[in-house]
Amino acid sequence: MREDVGVLLGGSTLFQTSVFGSLSVYENIAYPLRLRGDDEDSVHALTTRWLRTLGLADVHDRLPEELSAHTRRRVALGRAMVTERPVVVLDDIDLGLGSTTMARAVQAVRETQARTGATMLVTTHDIEIARAFDGRLAVLANGRIVANGPASELLAGVEDAADFDNRFRVLDSLGPATHVPLTQARGNRTITYDPRLVAVAAAAVLIVFLMVLVAQRGGSLAP
């Protein structure tokens, strides 16, 4: 099963674990193809295509230590994508990439998905990148999916991190959320709510009720 999955690693040790330091850019991208047993002509054709796609042709003979962080990131992306697996996981795809290189990467991923029909799971902390992929979006907050649906619909009107937090409560001051799904009739969008908020609201109503009762009895609840 794992042989059918392409993976781009994320995390703090990204640039050490996503590429082989002893192999050139060309050899890094060609490695999964050779591991799969492709003939050398196919290896060369696919590797060369991805070198051009990701703007790496000019550095094909360089070692990772000679490259900038964003260039190494593109090498790692090429390694994850070159075999065109039916399932691809791209973790923190925006990590280390500038706007120009990110646009190139997004285009390459989208074109590959359209051509192969692969299932691609992409994680990002960037709202604009999530919008650019324009697929199905799942919002993960406090370890749980709190909303899922078309990215264009869920992110409509969301311009910055403050808008995002206001809509999905990802910075909920009540702590890690426990969400219950609530499916709305509009389209196939699913939005969730936190039942703790219902408890807080109920407590507030009860307090107001008691205050009104106290006021009506002249300031005392005693019989």
C-alpha cells in the first residue's frame, strides 16, 4: 500500500529528511523511479520533465547542500510527484517556498492531479494557497476537523487570519474543541459547532433568569 503513495514530508527537519544529501538534484528525483524498477529511458524522460516543470533544470547536477532552502523544497516535491502515484500526501507544501516558486508548485500539482486523477491530500497554513488549489477543503483545529466542503465556498469572504478565526474559531479560548457535526442544507458543505458553547450560553441564560428573579423578590431569593 505504501508503494502506491507519494509523500512530501513536513516538519522542522524538512530539509534534512526530504532529500538525499549525497545525491544530485537529478538523482534525487530519479531515485523513486529506479526503486520502482523503471527502465532508464523512462527514468530520464520523467525526471527531465519534472526538472523543467519545477524550474530545476539549471541545477540538475548540484548537491542539496549547494542549494537554497526553497530549491531543496522543490527537489523534495519533485521526488514525491515524479512517480505519479494514485495517492499523494504533501505536508506543509508552502514551507520554505516564495510566492513565485509556490505558484509554480501549485500549478504542477493541479495539472498532475487533473491528468492522473490521483487523490491528493495537501496541508497548508496559507489561506491563499488553500484557495488556489480550489478542491475540497477540511479545516483542522485543535486536532479535529471543524468544517469541510468546497474551498471556494468555505473561504468566501475570508481575507486574513482574523477572518479565518472568526469563522472557524480555531483560537477558541475555551481550549481544545469537541465538535459535533451539523450539516446545513446548502450544497454539500458541512459546518460543525462546539457543544461547550451551548453549555456556556445556557449558563448565561440561567444567571440572567436568577438575577431577574432576585430583583422581583426585592433582592433576596429566601422564601
